[in-house]
Amino acid sequence: MRIQQISVSGLFGIFDHVIPLNMDERITIIHGPNGFGKTAILRILNSLFNSQYSELIAIPFSKFRVEFDDNSSFEIIKDADDVEELENHAIIFTFYQLDSEPVSFDLQQRKIRDDRQPAISYSGDVIVERERTLPRFFSEEFIAVLKTYTNVQSKEEPEWLDKLKSNIHIRLIESQRLLNLVTNTSSRSERETPSILSTVSAYSNELAKLMQDKFKEYGTISQSLDRTFPVRVVKQQPSADLTDEQLRHQLNELEATRSRLIEVGLLDKDEDTEFQIQPQDIDESTKNALSVYVEDVEKKLSVFAEIASKIELLRKIINNKFAYSYKQINFSKDKGFVITTRYSFQLSNSKTLSPTDLSSGEQHELVLLYELLFKVQPNSLVLIDEPELSLHVGWQIQFLKDLQEITKLADLDVLMATHSPDIIQDRWDLTVELKGIEK
């Protein structure tokens, strides 16, 4: 189930927009003047499918409609002209399917108040919601209304709505990407307090953990296969179809895969020295044992297949970008991102940098690409707000080509909002322009 069109009416009380998504190319770009609602549309879509309903209240619109590729559709109607009057009005969700009666849900009537775990807290000039800071300013009257709403718990939602949201996966990559707002609980007061962390450092640690988990999984499979290896060799029936040449080719392929995994930091150089077998004179007495060995090693290394492909693509794209500033990125199970800078072309003169030593543009690129490759599940719709931020023109020109590689590998749809013609290049066929009121 995929989203094929989005439309909004009365956005900010002014704009009506229709955005058909490119189903084949899987990348859609929306552009238009500041203030026409590019970011707002992304936020509405994200808040809808991720149950961040306070954002639906915060953004003024009268109707928002999502159409799917199975001819069903989902619609939100706000029964209020002024968002500050929503306390006494309805927000109606309606789901339409062929050959079925529409089903509806009134968000306003099902709102839940819970003073122990408020979904929204207000401090100074920002609203903190679910470990996020919404970077916009509101009147005191609107804050008072907004505080009365908390997120609708899934058990309070109708089954059809819960099922719909489980079938549509949305991830928003916001324009503010370099800082993470997380909450810490104080043992004394048992209150959650927000703190700021560097996103690039957090993702470096996260990747290290992912690599360690895969290595542990590899070790568990290895132990299981090694315990039963002698018995399976004895029971293995000779295969007349497997030639010596084919077996040599399989062993060479395994060695190439092992070298590739060492290159991206998933295996150590001294790991599994049995891979170093040189198949020169293979006789019938060793063919059975080697064929079982090949099957076992293929199973072991298959654990790394997906993560290795993603790390390789991330490494290729980032090092192509970082080369201009004499930096390069590698990866390790201990540190995650391993960034070095070279003052000459001799490795001995390289210096290791912290991820936070990267420029803002380098951090933006690394964080954005990491999110696309490692934070989004397959068949998701990824919303990207202003990918051009802090990127010089050369990187913007290359961005769309990099994105096409990523969407193919990670199996994603992308809807992004941009001001940059350098991002678009000659692919205006992928764009939808947001226009003003017709005069």
C-alpha cells in the first residue's frame, strides 16, 4: 500500500495544493516560494501517520487528503476556522474504500488528558513534544489550547485507523538535523528533562552497536554450524554435478566477500583464518568436506549482506564528498564512524577526527544519508525538508543521483521540499510546484 497523491485545502487559510507522487521514479520534489506550505505539508503527513496529533492542531488547514494506490483514501477535516478555537470543534478522520461504507473518527472527542505523562510541555518560547522541539512560536492563548491535547493512545483509536497506520510507514527528516533532543529522567523528581545531543555522534554510536550485533549473530551461527560440521561432512553425499573448477570459484568468491567485509569494518583481518584455504589440487576425498565448508561460510557471511551493502554505499558517497577537504570515512565495530584527515597522501600522516569536528555541511550530508540507509524500513515514504542546507553547489548537483542509488538499495519512496534548482538539475519531470491563489 503506497501513497500516490496528497492534497490540502485552506492551508494557512489561503492555499490549496495537489501533489501527485511519482510512483515509478519513486522521488517527488515539491518547490515554491517561502510561505507556500512545503514544510507544513510534510509535517501534516508525518504527524498523521505517526500519531503526533498536536501538530495537526498547530498547523492551520481545513482539509487534508491522502490517496493510496489501491483506490482507497484518507481525509482529515477541521471543523474550525481558527486553530485557537479547536477546543470546541471537531477534527474528523475519514477512511474511504471501494465497496465499503466510509468510517470516521473524531479526534477531538477521543482526546485523553494525563497529567502524569503529558505529551506536550511548554518552556520559554518552544514546545517540547515527544522528545522533539517544535521550532515555531505561538500565542499564549494557543499554547493554552494546545496543552489540553495529548496524543491519542493506540488502544483508543478504532481498529481501522490503527491498521491503516501500520501499513503506511512515514519518516520525516527535518531541516534541523544536527541536534537530537532527548529526555532524561531525574531520579529525585522523576521528571523528564530535555537535553541536546549531537546527531552525528549519536548515529556513530548507533552504527557501532548495529555492527556489533551483526558480529554477535555471526558468531552464534558460526558456533552452531561448527559443532555439527564433522557429522554433516560424513553424511554428505558426493555431488557429481560439482566440478573442481566450480568449487575453486566458490572458494574464491568467499575470499572476496571476506575481504569486502574486512574493508567495511564488519570482520577483523585475523578473523576466521580458515578462509585462507588455497584450492589448488582438490581430490575426491576433500571435495565433500569443502562443499560443506562452502555452504557453511555462505550462511555465516549472509548475516552481513544487508548492512555491508549499506555501509559500502554510504562510504562511497561520503568519501566522494569528503575528498575535497582531504578527509575520508571508514567504519569500525568499536567506534562506528572513523574519520581521518590527511595532510599528505601517506597513511602515516593521517589524523583521526571526532564526528563533531566535521563542518556543518559534512555533518548534514552524513546524517541525512545515514538516516536514509539505516533509520528507515523498506517500503517507507521518506519526507526530506530542505536537503540543500549547508551543502555547497557541487554537493547539491550530485544529491539527486546519490538519492536514486539509495532509494533503489533501501526500497524507499521520497517526497522532498527544496528551494534549490541545483538539487533539481534537469529533472523537472520529478517536481510539483506549489502555486499561489489564481487571480
